[in-house]
Amino acid sequence: MSLTYAILSALMSAPRSGYDLAKRFNPSVEGSVGFFWNASFQQIYRELNRLEAHQWLQAESVQQENRPDKRIYSVTAMGKQQLCQWIAESEEMAPLKDDLLVKLYAGYLVPHQTIVAKLEAHRQQHQQRLAIYHEIKHQYFPNPQTLSKTLKFQYMTLLRGIHYETGWLAWCDEIMQLLT
Amino acid sequence: MSLTYAILSALMSAPRSGYDLAKRFNPSVEGSVGFFWNASFQQIYRELNRLEAHQWLQAESVQQENRPDKRIYSVTAMGKQQLCQWIAESEEMAPLKDDLLVKLYAGYLVPHQTIVAKLEAHRQQHQQRLAIYHEIKHQYFPNPQTLSKTLKFQYMTLLRGIHYETGWLAWCDEIMQLLT
DNA sequence: CAAGATTATTCACTTAGTTGAATATACAAT
DNA sequence: ATTGTATATTCAACTAAGTGAATAATCTTG
């Protein structure tokens, strides 16, 4: 269950409330973990309670003015150890698992225009996302050679996003030519 | 539930038994749907029974010599209609959801060598997969311009795989330089 | 002051996916 | 003869993920 470790990773860089975490895992909020892992707020809170019960996390209640109180979660020594152990384990290649590919595979069953419209809509979204990645790169990682260790690893995941979206767009252009 | 439609798509190109389908959805069997969608044989059989009950599929029992009998499933008119309807629906961008990226994000917590070794192992697997894709391309799609409609769509999904793996390898090489 | 937005969290229900075990036929190898 | 492998399928238990609804405090706006 990678959500467990995705949460631990996110909380390692900074303790946060469930609410703040949930925002970062929300796919519609730009520029956060949500780009390569997402989860609903219900999922996050459920997992936080589970991890607190296992003592991988500890929570501190924080009284707030002007808004409801909250609980700030941070990773315990045990949680950190578990995270490191998980990182060291080997993992399978992640499958693509993309609805669009399944649809394309059976694309001969529907009107041509249905598929073309779909690809154009996705193309726009991927282009937007690539633009966001580039913006993050320029804003937070202008000089990749001089990054701290922590930031360097975050930068590498950002680069993955950039390569992924670039590859997606190149593919889209190539198949559009086949379709027209 | 995309497995439903992935199964329908696979059975649209040719009626098959659960056993044959399961092989095609097996991630460790090379050169099939399993590259962009996978499922265990238990999942497949469960889903086939569900779809037969809904009359999206029909089954025909086939007596065999030299091996156990089997049931061949094919898509009904209703199943085909449901598949086409699903294809026409809009879909979200698929998230990356890759354990390796979560691990990389928190990579500063473990020895450098742990991450480098992981990337090298993955690099080899991705390179192998790319080689398989290229082989399929040369063997089944030597002349992309002259493909039947059905094969053209399959070819487009293959191209996605090629772009994906090419992008992955380019990314890997780029971050390896950052790591060393 | 009522209505709506934002912050903050929980509970219950349902669907989807994973894992272990079991059953049965037939062939091939030891 | 027995063990192992390939074909072919089912059942049960469990974990993980997704969805809908609810509660509650506080701030903003008409």
C-alpha cells in the first residue's frame, strides 16, 4: 500500500494537518505530490488514523484562532525506519493502466471523430501540465547543480513529469498523422 | 471499472477462454494487453462470470481432446453497445502512480547506492521492454501506412509504449548524471 | 442575519484488487 | 508409480480504494 509511504514521504519534508496533506494529494491542485500520487481527503484521514494507531505517526493538536483547531501529524522514528525499509525493497515496473489506451485499442468501433476529439482534449491537458512543470522548474529549480540533497530528489521526480508529458505529446502528434 | 471494458475490447478482436484471456492480461507474459492493463486470473474469471450474468458476454462450452474442456466467451450485441458507450465517455488524465517516484521523492533518506542500484535495475527492464516493443513493431507492423483499421489502432497503442519507454530511458540517463 | 465559502474531520457503504487455496484433466519426465 | 507442468476454473477471505453524506467552526458577502 503505497499511499502509506507517500504520506510518510510527504510528512518527512514537513509535518502537516490532514487537511493540508489532502490538498497536496488532490489531483486538481497543481504543483504537488498529486501529480504522481493522488488520494481523496477521506482516504488521507483514514490512513492518518491508521498510521497514528501503528505509531508510525504522532499527532499534535493545535488550537487556532479564526478557524477550527487541527491536528498536525509528524513521522515518528519508527515511521521513518519503516519508510526507509520500504524504499530499499524492490518494486515491479509500474504498468501504464490508462483508460485512454484501452479506448484507443478498441477505437475502430466508434466514429473517427470521437477518437480525434478525445485526443485533442487530452493533448491540451497534457500541454497545460507540461507548462506547469516548466514553470515549477524555473521557479524552484533554476540551477539544478546547486540543489540541496532533499531538493535534488524532488527535482528528479519533476524531471520525470517533464519527460512523461513531452513523450506523451510527441506520441499524440505521431498518431494524429496516422488518423488523418 | 475499466477491467470490464478491457476484457470486452480483448474479446471483440477474438473470442477466447478465461484461461487465454488471463494469459494476455498477465504482466509477465510479453507482447499483449498486459503491457497497459493487467489483472490476475481470479479477477478475470470473476469478471467473466459477472459479464455473462449481465449478458454482455455469452459463453460456449468447447469439448477438447488431450486437455480439459473450456468455455469460450464472446461479446454480445449489448456488450458491444456498452463498450462503445464507454469509449465515447470522457475520461480523466491517468495519473502516473509509480512507487519508484514516491521512493525517489524520499530518496535522500537512504544511501545513495540504494537508489542508483534501483534505477539501474529498472533501466534494464525498461530497455528490455522497449526492445520487445520494437520487435513487435518490425514483426507485425512493418508498414504502418497500409494497416487495416483494427490494426492501426493497435499500432497506436504500441507506439505509446515505445514513446513511454524511450522517455523513461532518457529521464533515467539525465538523473543518473545528477546522482553521480 | 442568512447564505455561502473555507478550514477541518469522521463515518458508512460500495467497488475493485490481491492472495491463498482448491479441484480436475492430461501429458511428460524421473 | 510419482512428481511436475500445462491447461482450465472456482471460492473465500482480505486489503485497498473510491464515493456520498454528515458535522462543526469561522469568515465573508449581500
